[in-house]
Amino acid sequence: MSTGTWTFHQHEEDPVAARRDRTHYLYLAVIGAVLLGIAVGFLAPGVAVELKPLGTGFVNLIKMMISPIIFCTIVLGVGSVRKAAKVGAVGGLALGYFLVMSTVALAIGLVVGNLLEPGSGLHLTPEIAEAGAKQAEGASETTADFLLGIIPTTLVSAFTGGEVLQTLLVALLAGFALQAMGSAGEPVLRGIGHIQRLVFRILGMIMWAAPVGAFGAIAAVVGATGAAALKSLAVIMIGFYLTCGLFVFVVLGAILRLVAGVNIWSLLKYLGREFLLILSTSSSESALPRLIAKMEHLGVSKPVVGITVPTGYSFNLDGTAIYLTMASLFTAEAMGDPLSLSEQISLLVFMIIASKGAAGVTGAGLATLAGGLQSHRPELVDGVGLIVGIDRFMSEARALTNFAGNAVATVLIGTWTKEIDTTRVTQVLAGHLPFDEQTLLDDHTPTPLPDQRADTGDEKARTGV
């Protein structure tokens, strides 16, 4: 889908516009709920901790929708493409890019971590050591376990288990099967298209509970952590946030500008509501369905979005790579037993492999850190307890960085495979084609030119959905 392949029906005014405007109040309410949650956390920490189920419940509602959304998106994208080789090319390019960027993130984390030496001066107490040991229990997973874990027990259990990679596998198999069926598979594609509209509409309804979820999540973490832990561990927190910012705005920003000609600030502004959602829930998974919808609206083709975004949530771990790097150096420094350069590289390569699938889950990074230290330097595991108190705040930056990395990756993969409409990207980022917050689906549906319908790869040309 190169530039010029699509024409767009644009409407000066549409009945959805008024409804769309109301959603601004929702996100203002989220900001207010976050501030209120912080205040409650400081003023009444005992009460605040009891509010944690509110945040957990909201995130669980979002996660409930991830599997059906990924399934519908990938099946519609893959099932509509004429050549299976195109899907393989997108997947291979995405995995290669993810590997390179994770390595770059590792290198940046190593440099900053060695310069800051954030762990020096802290002391280990028996309570902290016990907390570190607890995180290491059952945290390790072999490569074979990870690969076998991608295969679901049954075709349906991929949806009930909430495993992104299992859903991805089943969706790819279904998409390729429908692709091979040709015209006989078109009724199924039409049905899945209607199901996609249903699940996005349900997600839009769930989003109205975001202020309640944000209030409960923030109040609980502030009430449990308190100000003392934040002050004593401010160096690693600030250093980690600055490192993530450096990676996103300098490294990713430069690549995005050079390859796609897109300004990183414009892209992040377009995804502002998703970043607010991640900030309030501390989980990038809470914004995964919206990222899929917004990348399609931006002008990236369904196959590229459907493959790159879900795969990136398990393999594109830029923020997690930086976190594991700095947290390992921090722990070793605090224990008075710094890692040598060769130990740093060996340990962190192991952790990146072991951390696949943990990118969007709150607290998974801490378990991966503990498991990696246990396998390489068992004497350092107790030191993990030093950052248990601030891991939630570190998780915020991890999730935000991972999310930004996946958004940038989707635009880049679309550009490299010529599956992006650059004119539409410009219009959307300039605000001329607003995103429909009610349905989360594109109102300004792209319509292929008459002489190009057979080759577009869009499901609308094949199914009429």
C-alpha cells in the first residue's frame, strides 16, 4: 500500500464529532483521579492500600479484551493478503528490528548505569533480603519452556489464558487458512469484521471506568510505598527515567525522522491518551487494543499492525532492557560486589531472552531480574529487595518506553514494507482526521481506487466489511 494507492472520504462535519468531544472529559477525569489518588495515598495510606482492587479490576477488564482484538485484527489482515510471503516478510523484519533496538537499549543502560553507580551507600537489612529472595522464587524460565508456552493447550485456551503469543499463533494459523480458502473464506472474514466492531465498542464502554481504576491503582502504590523509600532511591529512579527519555526522544526520534520523516513529538502527542492510561495503570497492556486501533487509523495497513504490535509486546522490550541493565548494576553496587563488564553482558543477554512475554505485565520485570541474578550471581539475589518498594514507579517508565518503542516500530515497519499511506499520516498527526473515541474504529474508511482493488490487500476489497 504505497502512497497514492488509497483515496479517503473526508467529511467536514459528521454526527460522531459531538460524541467524540465528550471523551475529553473522561481523560480530564483520569488526571483528576490520579492527583486525588496521590493525595489519599499520602494522607491515609492505610485506606489507600485497600483501594488496590479498583485498579486491578480495571486492568483486568482491559486485558479481557486483548485476545479477541488481536485475533480479529490479525485474521482480517492476514486473511485478506493475497500472498503469504508478505506476512512472513513483515514478521521477519519486525523481529530483526526488535533484536537490534533491544541491543541498543542495553548498551545505553550499561553506559548510564556505570556512570551513575546508583547503588553505592545503601544498606541491606534482613527484611529487604527476604523480599529479594521472595521475588526469585519460580522466576526462571528456560528457552524451551518459553517456546513450548507459545503453543496453547487447545485452540480455545489461547483466548481464555490471556497469553498474547498464544493468541498471535492461533490468529496467524486462522488467517493463513482463510487466505488459502479464497472466496470460500470471505463469509468468515465478514463475520470476524463484525465481531471486531463489537469488541472495540465494548472496549470503548470499559474506558469510561478509567478514572476509578486510575484512582485505586495510584492511591494503593503511594500508600504502600510512602515518601521515605522514594527519597532514598531517587538516584536510580531519576537516572532510569532520564535514560528512557534519552532513548525515546534521541534514538527512536532520530530513526523515525530519518526513515519515515515523522516527528517523534507529533506521534507521541497523537498517542497522548494511551500514555496517560499507562501512567495511571502502570501496564502497557492496558493500551494495547487502543494502539492497534490508532495505528490502523494513522494509515498503517492491517497486516503490519496486526503482526508488529502484538509481537512487539513480547519481543520489543526497550524499556525492560534498560531497566534490567540499571537494576542489575544497582543491586551489585548496593551489595558491595560490582559486576565486571563481561559479567554485565552475559547476565543481561540472558535476562533479555528470559524476559520475553513479560513486557506489559506489572511486576514481571522484577521477577525477571531476580531470576537472572539467581542463575548467574546467586549471592546478589537478596539485593533485589532494595528496589521492591520503587519497582512500581520503575514499571511506569518501563511500560511507557516499551509502548513508545512499539508505536515507532509499527510506523517504521510500515514504511520499510511500503504498507503505510504517508499522506494520511500527515493528515492524522495534524489533527485533520480525528480518531473516533466511541467505536475505536476508523470512520474515514480508505477506499481503494477501482483499478487497484485486486492488489490492495485490504479486507474491504475482499469482503465488503
